[in-house]
Amino acid sequence: MKKTRKVIKVCVILLLCWLIMCLTDFICVGVYRHKPIFCIGINLADDGGSGSYIGMGYSFYIKGNFLPEDKTSGQYGITSYESNLFGKEVAFGSRGE
């Protein structure tokens, strides 16, 4: 009985950690238009950030302006994104330019 409770506690803690990481990345990308924190970038473009980002069970495809000169022009950040959770598209958005 005690062993089962320990296993359940560990599973709940791991699930909460994953949920916090996932929500943090979705908020960073969807609300603040920044690159995700807990994802690994693959197939990135030369602009410093556009491309695919893979996390644990979720992913993002991001297009944006990430060069230093974009900071001064006010166009810095994500211009469009698509987010997937376990292979299914769950959200997408664009800046509307």
C-alpha cells in the first residue's frame, strides 16, 4: 500500500512538472511572442529563431523576426506560429501584418 502511494505521488509530481513546462512554453509563444524556453530548436533559419521547436509531447513551428536590427524597428519577435500537442494542432496565430 505504501509503495503504491509513493508511485502515485511520483507520477503526479512528474505530470505537474510537465504541465508547468508545457504551459510556460505555450504562454511564451502565444501571449508574449517569444521563443519557447523548454524546447529544442531544429531546422532553424538564419534569422536567429524561425523554425521548428520540439518539446516533450508538444512542438511549435515559428516564423519571426529575430535579428538585432529588428529590435530597433519594433518588428522583433514571432510573426506567426503553429503549436501541436501530441501531433494534433491545438493553436495557431499571427501578428496580422
